Amino acid sequence: MSKTTITSASSRKLNLKELFDYRDLFWVLAYRDLRVRYAQTFLGLLWAILQPLSTLLIFTLIFGRAIKVDTGNIPYPLFALCGMSAWSYFAFVMNQSGTSIIGAQEMIKKIYFPRLVIPLSKSLVAFVDFGIALAMTIVLLFYYNIPITPSIFIFPVFVLLNILFALGVGIWLSSLTIRYRDFQHIVPFLVQLGLYASPIAYPAALIPEKYKVLYYLNPMSGIVEGFRWAILNTPPPGVYSLISFGLVFIIFFSGLWYFKKMERTMADLI
């Protein structure tokens, strides 16, 4: 009886053909996560609406009414929700991808498939939160009678940057969590910290000039400003945003490299 051994084409290179061959598994994992997320809940998908609404209410009361953050001629609820649409996607992918490999350890130990499919599937489920937040933003655009400008055509670019950054961080965390389980506890803290370290509830213009370089080391700073420029026609991202955009690609490609480096030993480590 012959013995068949399955090996990946390369332990260090991204095999796009192999990922494409396992596209069915990608869809199945994404669909499973979507069903599990709202299974046996009374409100079901309505939670995806209530969560951003509750955050928006808190931001409006604290930053819009109490602190009275200056958002120019943009109503504060619309200003905040536009930033939250970008953040909702990133936060979900980062939170879910970080523990995705650990959560699929039984499957990883039993069968071979490109492990990258697991964190990538989380990026698809995150479009539910993103789509709802974006739809709510569009509703407020009409409510406040804010016109759509030609800058909206650049919007897909910032969506792509958001996806790449979310995946880059998610892939890094999914790899690191295998070796250092502390990251399971660190990720929720990073999500909370990142919400206030990014210009979601306030404009980046409030950051003093001497701290701008440090502030834009957080790629979400440039991405959120880009979202607002494209949707609300606020001032375009400044030169400091180039730091954010460059780091998006560095984090994404370095994450892929480290993940592929760890892939062969994942089954042993978990």
C-alpha cells in the first residue's frame, strides 16, 4: 500500500494558486463564522446595528456635546460614524484573526490545507459590520443634506488600504498567538486602545505638530482621514499620512512572510 505525503509548495512563499484551490473552504469557514456569531441570539443581526449605534451615542454625548470637538461644518454624529465605519472593519478582523488559528487547532492537526485561509476568512465576515456602518453613514449623509463630491471615487483606495492593514495585523497576531498565548489577552486591550489612539471621535488636526509623526505611525490615522475626505469632503490627508500608508504595506507583507515561516510548525505548537 503506497503512502501519500502532502506538502506545501513552499514554506516561505505565498502560493496564490493553492489558496484559490481552497476557495470553497474559505467560503465555508466565513459562512460558519457568520452563522455562529448570531446563532441562538434573540436580536440576531440587529446586534450589528445596535453596537455601532451605542458607540455613536456615547461619542456624541461625550465628544460632541460635553467636550464639543470642532468638526468644522460636518455634524458630529456623521463625522464620528464615518470614522467608525473604517474602525469597525479593522477591529473585527484584528480581534477575530488573533485567535483564529488557536480556535481551529483540531482541524489543523487533522488535515492539510493552507493555514492562511483561516485568518483570511475573518476578513469576509467583517464586511457585515463594515457594510452596516457604511449604510448608516449614507443615511446620515441624506439626513444632514451633505452632498457627494468627486472625492468619493477615491474611496475604494482607502477601503483597500483598510483591508490590507486589518489583514496584516490579523495575520501577525494569528501567528504570534500560537507561540505567545499572552496575545489572547492583549488583543482586546489593543482594540480599546486603538479606538482612542485613532481619529475616530476627533479630527487628527487636533494633534500637535510635534507629535504628528508619532501619531501617524498608527496606519488607521491616515486611513480614517482618507475615509472622511472621500465621503465627507473634509481636507485631504496630509503629508504625514504617507507614513501611515507606507506602514500598511510593510505590516501586510511582513505578516505574510512571518505566517509562512510559522506555517510548517503550527500543528506542533498548538
